[in-house]
Amino acid sequence: MHTKKWMAVLGSLALSLFMIVTFVGNANAATTHLVDKNNIQSTDFFVTAKWVKNQVKTDKKTIVIEASYGNGKDYKKAHIPGAVHMDTMAIETEANNWNILPAKTCAKAFLKLGVTKTTPIVVYSSDINAASRIAFVAYWLGLDNVKILDGGLKAWQKADYKTTKGNVKATKATDFGAAVPGRPESLISTSADLVAAKKKNPDLVLASVRSWKEFTGKTSGYSYIKDKGEPSGAVWAKSSKTSADVAYLVNKDGTVKDPTKIYATWKKWGITPDKEVAFYCGTGWRAATAFFITKQSGWKNVKLFDGGWYDWDKAHQKNASEYPVQVGNPHDADNFKIKD
Amino acid sequence: MKYFGYILIHLLQVISAVSIYEWYELYYNHLGFMRNVSYYTQELAANRGLVWLIRGVILAILVLSLWLSNRKRHKESGLLLLTILGLVVWQVAFSLKTTPIYYLVQGSIFLIVVLQLLLVSLQSNKKAVSK
């Protein structure tokens, strides 16, 4: 009798152990990385915590920027030693349709942090899209060396590097060192600019990184955007599950996934590295992440359509024929329509 | 039971007062909240009819409050006058231009006034019944 009991207990334990091992194994299998931690290239944008640690140590000019909206509440609780906080409102405003502000205004925001064209910067955030947003502006302005810490502060802490509390006062710089923007070709700012870019290159691929529900017009994704749909001609670059994430592009720990599989899904929509591709989302945050991931993968001609659905919808309200909207799945003619 | 009611109303007033701090906290630290508030504030400001209706309701409540507090002078009516003063000072000293969460703060202060008005009217009724 006792033997049977013990057999049952041991059997249950073995089964539990098997399930745990299987689960952990699957979880690990799903984690892939864009960043090759043993071989980070100078042209890479996403870098590891170890790389950042070494960079700050070897190049004292390096400025680490914590990017987030607001007055840096979380930044003050814990940040990478020496890092300065940058409020995303320094580079965008509602009055400007949440688009990136003029280059000179943005350059001033970076000068306030002591950043000039030649300053190496590393941007990090708890939200990869915020980090990418700020990094994109730096890249567009023409900074020589822009990096994003893959995995943000969590990756830094996971590496067991120390953090500090409080605020770091930046030493301002006065001269940016070059005309801005230094890389104007990377940005399509407004809907009018997009129409002009399309006229210049009719093959330009307009890739929406919004969720499927947003893309097919089931939701606008934002309570402050009334209308649902996409700019006419848009294709779907699977990236987001909701309007606030890029879940298909990142691992659970916030690091960027190896995008090979996702690129295969994009290919079905005609989004390929050989084409001129303009990524967009609602207001340009998620698209900035897709921009840097593709850049790091070697895509040569990618752009950010910053205006996104927010700007296009506003333009559509004023002039529907110039800014037509599509609703539904373009691959399903019965459930697809163009509003113009 | 009556004390429970008074305590509950005052508690709600405290929560309303604390909510003012929370509005600031949320607005200046949460992107989604800030964008939503900006959007709905503009929507509200653009709806002139609704703005005038709100102003009318506030004015009516203020007049009623002043009348009640003047009719029955006691601790709670004194507090009512103080809350009215707070609302008036807020209306005069701040605007949508200086305070992006103007309507939210106004709403919280207004709720405090209304709750106080409720207290005063309850107390007035009670005294009337006891007479």
C-alpha cells in the first residue's frame, strides 16, 4: 500500500518536473535576438548593456539619455549613472499634430543636454518606442553615433550594473556643429509630404506597423483619434498587438527579437529590403522602432512617416480626395473599401 | 448613521482634493493620459454650448450655496463658504492656458463644493425637522 502511495507521489513530481522543463524550454526557444552580443558592429543601432558600459568608460564624451514622457519620475528613482533625462515633449507637441518639431527646435533640445553632432549618444527607456523616438530624432538631425540600449534599464540591471537615483544636471552645449537636419531623407513628416513622396516614387511602400485591428479599421487604437482606417495604399507590417506595443518585434524582456520570421510575414505584403519603405503608426513612436530594426538589418531605403494615422485622418477630414482612407483587409475585396 | 453620512461625505471631499494631485501626477507622467486629456479638453473648449451650460450650473450651485450658508450659519456652512471661495479663486487665478488640466481640477473642486452643499442642506433639514 505504502509503495503505491510513494509511486503516485513520485509520479506526480516527475510529471510536474517534466512540465516545468518543457515550459521553460519553450519560453527560451521563443527568445531570439537581433543584437549579436558577441559581435556588435559600429553600424548597429541596438547595443547591449555591456557595450554601453564599455562605451561610457572608453569614450568620456558619450552621453546616455533616458527617454520618457514627463518629468522623469521613474528616471529619478533609478537610472544609469550619469544618464540625463529627456522628455519626449521636447521634440513633439500636440499643436504640431504630435509630429516631430522643426529641426532647429529639436537640435536645441539636444544642445540643452550637451549633445552635438559628434557626441556619441546611447538612448534607453522602459518603453522601446520612446527610446526609438528620441533616437530617431537624433539620427534625423545627423548625429554621427546613435545607439539604443537593447532591453532598456532592465537589461542594465539584469547585467548587475549599478544605477543611481536623483537628477543629473546636463552641461549645455551651444553649437550643434552642423546644419540640421543632417539626414532629411529619413523623415516624411506630414501627410502632404507623403503624397509628394508617393508622386516622386509610386513604388514607395507605405507600411503600417499598427495592430491588425487598427489596420483593418476595427479600432482607431486611440481614444483621441475618432476615425478608423489607414491611408489608402497601406500594407501591413505585423509588429503590434495593440496601439501601445511592438509585441511582435520584441521579446518579453523588452529586447529586440531576431526579425527574420517577421520579415517573412512582411514579404507577403510586399515589404522587402530592396524597396523604399515608409513605416508609420499612430503618431510615429512604434514606427521609429521598426525603422531602427530594419536599418540594423541592412535595409537601405527606409523612412519614418511621422504623421501616421493621426495626421492622415486630419488631412482626410479636410480633403478626402487628396487623402483617401482604406478600411478593411486589402487582401479581401469583399471587406475592403476606399473612402475618398 | 448620521455621523457615518457626514464622515462619508467629508471622506469623499478628501478623495476629491487628493485627486487634484493625482491629475497632475498622471498628466505629467503618463503619455496616454496627457494626450487624452489634451484631446478632450479641446473638444470641450470647442463646444461653446456645453461650456456655457457648465458655467450656468456652477453659477446656480454657487448662488444656492451662498443662499443656504447665509440662511443657516453653522460650522458646515462656514466650510461651504470656504470651498466656494476656493472655486472662485481657482476660476479667476487659473485658465486653460496656464493649466492644461484646468477642467479636471475645476471638476474636483466643484465636486467638493457640491458635497459640502449636500452636507449643509442635510444639516438644515435636520434642524428644520427638530424645530
